[in-house]
Amino acid sequence: MFLRVDDRESFRPVRAGLAMLIALRGLYPGRHQWRASSFDRLAGTDSIRTHIDAGTPLATIEATWSEGLAQFDALRRAVAIYE
């Protein structure tokens, strides 16, 4: 099994990964155990894992980081050397 990306400009890898996690948890309830500390370290927070466990929709999870992402993007643009 593989994932084929046809449009690299519109592909959002984090969104795709979260969608896969949510789908797998729905397909196989009770068969997944988190390595919570490892996942949380990679995600930078425990909120993504807790949202997935709570059944929060993907769009709602994404909305929780949109403000921080906008702030980061503004800072990044201010110091970016390249477009």
C-alpha cells in the first residue's frame, strides 16, 4: 500500500497523517495503543493525541493550531531569505 501525491502544492502531510490515524482508530477500535510520550514529543503537545482519543473531527483539531500557525508564518516571512 502506498500514498500517491498528485498535487504537491496542495498536499498537507500533517493533515494526511492525522486523517490516517483517525481512520485507523475508527476501523480498528480498541486495537491501538499509543506510545504517548513518544507521540506527544513528536507532536510537541499531548492535545493532538487527546483530541484523536476523544473522537474530535480533523477540521476541529486543525483549528486548534491555526492561530499559532498564523503567528509562526508571520514571523517566518519576516526573516525568510527565500520565498
